Amino acid sequence: MARIGVLIEAKGGEVKKTTLGALAAARRDPGEVYALLPEPNAEACHGVLRQYGADRIVTIRTPEADISPFPDVQAAALAAAIDRFQLDALLGVSGQAGRDLLARIASIAGAPLVLDCLDIDFPSGTVRKSHFSGKTTATLRLNGRPWILGIRPNIFPEKIDPRHGDIVLYEAPVPTSKRLVIREVKQGSSGGPDVSEAEIIISGGRAVGSAENFRILKECASVLGAAVGASRAAVDAGFASHALQVGQTGKTVSPRLYIACGISGSVQHFAGMKTAKVIVAVNNDLDAPIFQKCDYGLLGDLFEVVPALTRALAPAQAK
Ligand SMILES: Cc1cc2nc3c(=O)[nH]c(=O)nc-3n(C[C@H](O)[C@H](O)[C@H](O)COP(=O)(O)OP(=O)(O)OC[C@H]3O[C@@H](n4cnc5c(N)ncnc54)[C@H](O)[C@@H]3O)c2cc1C
């Protein structure tokens, strides 16, 4: 029976929603699911991990109380845990932190690594992933074990699947040298959720016109609980920071809802958001290419439509 590990990302004892999606992906295999938890507030996460399908919850302890600022120490501890529990695969979220950590783990374990996975077929040992900036998808066969897989955020919905969730304490042997230390993590300029993991995104393009005008998108985002995104034209013009850019040379996103405001719908932008479940476009040009690619199109001026949307949704948020 296969043993599938899931790298649990949590903050202050709260498991990230995207990580619950990785647990759901692991549960598609009939084997045992091991939740690997290198978090200092591990106990606070146990309940939710049991509820979402963890057969075993491995709390990783090291001589250092909190290893989160040391990516190479974290990777060494996780690679040692894979070895100790003879895991056949480790699944994580292909977000900012996951991409870095999973690559380090694969390098230590000498294991095959695939990031940005869209699907996993455990019986055939294949994964589907986005290729060439989203222009194609590739199906890859994995040779060798353990598989180290980063799943695109929000591709697998979380699923309640209560399990026993036995607690296992694992004292990981790790290197004492710390070659890398994360000293500070700065909040992105939007102040909202990270665009690559958000469930709802409202993005602005060149037509937004200025950094000041992005305020109307931020107001709508705060009512929707959304992240703010941007096209490259908006970023190049200095209206938004590069951290918000969606597309071929920006971030790849898979939200439940993507609202593109004043964005024409170039192939490069589309490459980054085409796996969104529902795409809404707000544009004042009926011939804009985005209207050929969206689920719902709103023909109108974004400076009228977006504030109207905010006003309409604000009462629902207040409830
Ligand atoms: C190698 C390469 C990589 C690239 N990577 C990226 C990338 O990662 N992400 C990305 O986004 N682009 C990328 N681009 C750029 C891409 O080709 C487009 O130039 C860019 O996406 C256009 O941005 P935009 O839609 O905001 O602007 P435009 O194409 O100028 O579109 C503006 C839209 O706003 C509409 N509009 C105008 N006024 C209003 C109004 N008042 N209300 C509503 N609608 C209005 C217009 O009708 C138009 O459709 C890349 C290009 C290259 C060559």
C-alpha cells in the first residue's frame, strides 16, 4: 500500500486552505496519508488535519524550536522524514513557499520533482502539468521514488474525509549549519491575500490608468475577500507591483472566480489565469479578445461597473 506524504503549510496554527486541497489530492490514492507538519504550533492543526483525511500526523521536531526561517534545515528535516516513513510521494502546494521547499527536498532526496501539477494519476504513475507558460499541458511519467509533487493552488477542492489522524512525533536529524536565513517577509503592496493562492481575484489592466485608480479594485477586493491582480501593461506602467502580475511572466493562478477589468485578454495574460473556474470580463470594447474567453462579459466602463459591484456586494458582506 502506498504511503503519501503531504507537506502541511500553516500560519499561526491555522492550516492553509490550499494545503487541504493537497490532502484531497493525496486521498485519491487508496493508501495511507501522512500529514508532515514542521510548524511550531502543530497541535492547533491536528483537528482540521483529521477532518480532511490525514491517517497519520507527523509532527517534525528539531533541536531548533522554529525552523521556518531556515529553508535548508526545513528541507533536510522533511527529506529525513520521507526516508524514515518510507513515503512513496510527497505532495505540497506549488505556491511561493512550496516551490522553493519542494525543489530543495527533491534535490536532497535525489527524487523526481514536478511543480504546477494539474492532475495526478497514481495507478499509472503519471502527472499532468502546465507547460510553456500554460500554452500546453504535458503528461509526465515519473521514474523513481519518492515523487515530489507541487500542486497548483485551488486545483483540487478540499474534501471532508474524517480519519484517525494518529499523532507521531519525529525528531529529525538536521544539519547545524544554516546557509540561508529568512530575515523578513514583507506583505505585498495590495495588503490582501497572495494572488497565487487566492480563491477570488479582481485584476486591473492598462485601462485602470494609475496606481491611485487601483483603489477602486482594492475596495471591491476587500468586499469580496479577494486578492488584487494586474496585467503586465498595468505593472509596466507602474500602477501595480510585479508581485500582482498575472500571466506568462507573472503568476499562474487558479481561483474560483477571476474578474478582469480593463484587460484585453492577450495570450500571455490568459496563460496565467485560464484555469480559473469562472472568468468575468469588464471591458468597454465589444471586440476585446477577452470576451471570446470569458464565462460572463460586462460591456461597460470599469470606473462605473467596479464601484457599482462594490456597492451591490457590500451589504452582503455586512451580514
Ligand atoms: C514575452 C511576453 C510576456 C508577457 N507576459 C505577460 C504577463 O505575464 N501578463 C500580462 O498581462 N501580459 C504579458 N505580456 C503582455 C501582453 O502581450 C499584453 O501586452 C498585456 O497583457 C496587455 O495588458 P492589458 O490587457 O492591461 O492592456 P491592453 O491590451 O491595452 O488592454 C486594455 C483593455 O482595456 C479596455 N478598456 C479601456 N478603457 C476601459 C474602461 N474605461 N473600462 C473598461 N475597459 C476599458 C480596452 O478595450 C482594452 O481591451 C507579455 C508579452 C510578452 C511579449
